[in-house]
Amino acid sequence: MRSRPLKAFIYSMPIPITLVMLATNATVTASHLIGVVSLVLFFFVVAWLILRLGWHTLPAVAGGVVFYLLVALGAKALPTPAYLPTLAVVVVVWIGVVVHAFTRGLPARQSEQPDAPVTLRGEALRLGVLTVATFSLVFLGRFLGGFAVTFPYSGILVSFGLGSETRAFARNFAIGSISLVAFFTAHWLVQDSVDQWLELVVAWASFFAVYGVVALLRRTITRKATTPAG
């Protein structure tokens, strides 16, 4: 899958979140919004470790996981903030990301840095690490609260396949993450007032509606970056 926006869209779809909600009948709190922000930061941490410090993918992803767990456990130890103030902060931060993207543009594809060929030994090691990390974090889910439903279902799996596209994907995912915020907010607005299946229908409709707006916004940013000045 060569399209970064399409890849970011597919990996941000709240399918695992929906399954968790159906299985546990969980309610949405501000922790879910903080979890979305932390997932965005996870990708940027991995990108920074790979592109700035020259780490290999495996230790970089492990570093991102440690960062995510520290944020999650730290937030878990504090009282859960009110939803609306948290939402306001998240939206303001997202607007800042979009303004930055309008100013600087989105990163260009780094095709001049081909990824190393995948070996059987490397693939086996990667699958083993993915399995251990994923099941370990799922086991920790009861301690992570709202953070568990946004991670590790996409973060770990995605990061291993990005290669030189890490920074570009992180920027695209940050812009598209507002659709996950819309999913949680729509669910929060109607939870406990309608049936569970209707809560999820409303949440998914909000997700797709907001992502459609984001797609138009991203296209505008890309057009601005590629249009000659003057």
C-alpha cells in the first residue's frame, strides 16, 4: 500500500475499538482522547528515534512502546479529567498541527532511501516481537483504561512496516486522528441514552464524516505545497 493517506486511514479505523466496546460494554471517558493523542505521539517518537538518532526499527518501536506505557500509567495514576475541557485542548492542539502543515507542507516521499530487504530470520524476529508486545499490552489493558482501546492494535503493527516513511506517516496520522476524536465524542454524547448498537452507528458515522472533511483538508495542504508561488 503506497498511499500514505490511505494507509493512515485504514490503520485509524476504529474496528478494534468497536470490538472492545462490544465485548466489555466500556464507556467513553477523557482517557480515550488522551489515548488518541498518545498514539499520535507514539508515531512521532518512533520517527524521531529512527530518523534523528539512527535507531533500528525494533529498538525504536520498543522505545515508542515504553513512552506510551509511561504516559498511560502516569495518566492512570491521576484523576480522569472532565471530557469537554480535554476535548477543547485536543482540538486546539490538532488545529495547531494543521496550521503547521499548511505552513510547512507535508513531507515528500523518501524514495531515495530504499528499505532493507526482508530476510526470513528478520521476519520471524519481527513477528515474535509483535506477538509478545501485543499480547503483553492486551494483558495490561485492565490497567491502562482508555489507553488500551487505541493501542497496540495499530501502533506496533504499523511502525514495523513504515521504513523511511515513518515521519510522513506520523504527520498524516496526526491530521487524520481528529476522526478518532470524533468517533469517541459522538459515542460519549449518546452513550447510556440509546442502545449500544446505535451508539456505535452514530460514532462510526461521525468518524467517516470527519475523515471526509480531513481528506479534503489534506488535499488542500498538498495542493498548496505543490503549487508554485507567484
